Amino acid sequence: MTDVVEAQRPPHRDWRAALAVYRHPRVLGMLFLGFAAGLPLLLTGGTFTAWLRDLGVELASIGFLSWVGMAYSIKVFWAPVVDRMALPVLTRVFGRRRAWMLFAQAVIILGLAGIALTDPTEKLWLVAVWAVLTAFGAATQDIAIDAYRIEAVSQERQGAMAAAYVTGYRVALLTAGAGALHIAAVGSWSLSYGAMAALMLVGVVCTLIVREPEVLQRDSATARLEDRVVAYLNSTADTGWWRDFKAWFIGAVICPFVEFWQRFGRVALLVITFIAVFRIADIFMGVMANPFYLDIGFTKDEIANIAAAFGLAMTLTGAALGGLLVVRFGIMRMLIATAVLAPLTNLTFSWLATLGPETYGLVFAIMADNLSGGMAISVFIAYLSSLTNSAYTATQYALFSSIMTLPGQFLAGFTGVLAENIGWVWFFASSALIGIPTILLAFALMRWANPDRMAQPGRPIPNRLPESSCRRLPSGGH
């Protein structure tokens, strides 16, 4: 593996010291930033479409408006801008990450307020504009918060940061889902969206309180990479704005991917493959979960109370436990453990399919699956965070998070056909078998790309490339 330096494994902490991670101010702050990140999702998704249909908007228009959610899937395209471009005044006052967070939060508030004040039965096009603006702001906020979360604390606290983020995010989903619907029922949809816009101030206040991460440096390998960019620019006859743009584009867009490949060499393919398949087993079975519950005879109330409410509690418990175990045992051991648990817990649904609509069976299956799923979320986010270079945090993490869900979402489209043809018992057994390659890849990563044994990129070296332009680069006589 290229340019990966082996470092001494940090000593494992005792349980009391591990629990103290949740008292860290930035971990506590991530609860509120997670809330701010989760709130806009349903307000341009499920809640948004419910509002439109309630007002009598035709289904075809609602279907087209669902495309606004694509902003989350394509955010990797403007992540380099968030990573490298300074915002006028805001960056100087608040710092690189907080400036973008505040900008994105202001865009979200503006978009939600615009939706609240617009009647879709009269100006559906304007509602669409506000929804696109909200989704763009939300995706941009995700990029900035992810980068902040990675840079704000050391690697061993990343699991706890992920757990706090997931908890805040899930609370926000409840608020923007059930909460927004209740407000609309007793008041109006305009009041509901206005209240959600006001709740975004939770994120604004938290962003103003937290401190900017102290990571603005390049490591030696990154410095050498950027030296090569400088040498290339000096070998050209480019001048003025074109030279500035090329310097920015190479530094912001090309360097993050080249640096990752340079750091891991051929092992980068192994890492990317693992990222792509880690969540396949969970996504694969998750799509068919509710149809399965109904098919075997559970009532809607049982599904709501056990699969939804109790399941959420188990997911949050698992996420907190995952963050704790990362501190106690390190990322790699827990990554292997959760890679094994995901397919094993899928087998509990095969057992439930043979058992039938027994409440204790559903409780056990939900407890096992959601606990392991919550743990996996925290551990996997910590792992993805460990892969980023502080010079390119936002861009690299946006790439990883896009790769993380794409294969599973694609394969999930075939789950209905598979379940119809082989039955529920073998469907969940097959979803467990899909997880076997993930386990094998996790053991391979322990040997060749173990985050607990790798020195983290980002040691102090003067920046070679500027944040937003090329003015400080040597002119090379041009």
C-alpha cells in the first residue's frame, strides 16, 4: 500500500473513560447539528408530497416534484466548492466549515418560508422553486456538517459523533414527519412549514456556538501532490482567470481523488468495493420489511408500535452503543463485528416467517436487527471518516457516502420479484448470504487498510494551493 504509514495502535480505554466521550462538547453539539440535517429531508420528501396531495395536486405533478430529492444523491458534484471556496465575509468571521453551514441553513429557512407562504394550487411552479432551493441548501448543509464532524474531533471519537448525529437526525425525521402532519391537522400546512422553518434555528444557534475545527493543514504526501500541480501550472502559458480556474479545479476536484488513490494504491479498489457492499444486506431486506409484516398477519398498529416506535428506540440505542464500542475497541474490530451481525440478524426474519404473527417473535427480530443496524451506522460512519484527508474532507466524504447506498438501492429494485418467487423464508436467507462478501472484505481491510493502525493524513505542512484561487502560486515567468 502506497504512502500509508503504520502507527502504534492506541491503547484501549476502560468503560468509564469510554463513556466520557458522550460528555465531549462537540459530541453534544452534534446532536443539534444532526437535528438540523434531518429536518429538511421529509419536508421536501414524504411530508411535502402528503401536503400536495391533501390540497388536490395531481399525482403526475407530485411524481415530478419528487425529483427535488435528487440533490442529496448528486451533492458530490458541488462538494469541491464547499471544500475549497471561501464565502465572502462569512468565512473570515466564522471559519470555513461554519460559514458554509450558516449559509446552507439560511437557504433552507428561506426555502421553507417560501413554501409556507405559497399556495401550490395557484403557483405550483413557485413551490417547486422553493422546494429545489430547500433541497439544495439541505444537501449543502450535509456536506458542511459531515466535514465539520470529521475534522472537529479525533478518530476515536468519530463513532460517538456519528451516534449523536444519527440520534439528532432521527428525532428530526419524527418532527418533520409526524410533527408536521399534526401541526397541519390542527392548524394549516402553511403554519406547519413556518414552524419547521423556525425549528431550523436550532442548527443556526448551534453553529454559532460551536468552534471551528482546527484542521487547515496538508500532510507531506498532499504537499508533494500539490507541488506537482504547481509545477504543471508553471509549465503552461496560462495566465489570468484561466490559470486561477485551472488551479482551483485541479486542487478542488482532481486532487481529492488522486490523493486517495496515491495514499492507498491498489488497495483503494478494495476500500471502494467494501464501501459499496457494506450496507447491501440491510438495504436489500429493509425495502420488503413492511410488506412482509403485513403478509404474515401483523396488524398496522403492531407494525407502528413495534417495528416503527420500538425499532427507532433500538436503532438509537445501537448507534450510541456503537460509538461507545469504537472508543473501547477501535474502529476495525467493530467494523468486522457489525459486518457479521448484519446478515446474521437478517436470519431472525426467516425464523419469524416460519413462526407467524407472534408478538414476541417480532419484538426479538426488531430488537436484533435495529440494534445491530444502529451499531453499524455509527461504526461505518467512523470508518468512512477515517478514510478522508483533512485537505479534502468534504469532497472525499461526499464521494464515499454516495457510493455507500447506490449498489444497495439498485439491487433493492429486484427484491419484490425475488420474494414472490422464493418466499419470505428464503428471501431473508438470501439477504444474509449477500452479506458474506462484506465479511471477507472486512477481514482483508484489517490486514491492508486498518484505520486503527494508520497514521491520519493532515500533519502540518504549509498549503501549496490556495482555498479559492491561484493568486499565491509562483508565476513561473508568465
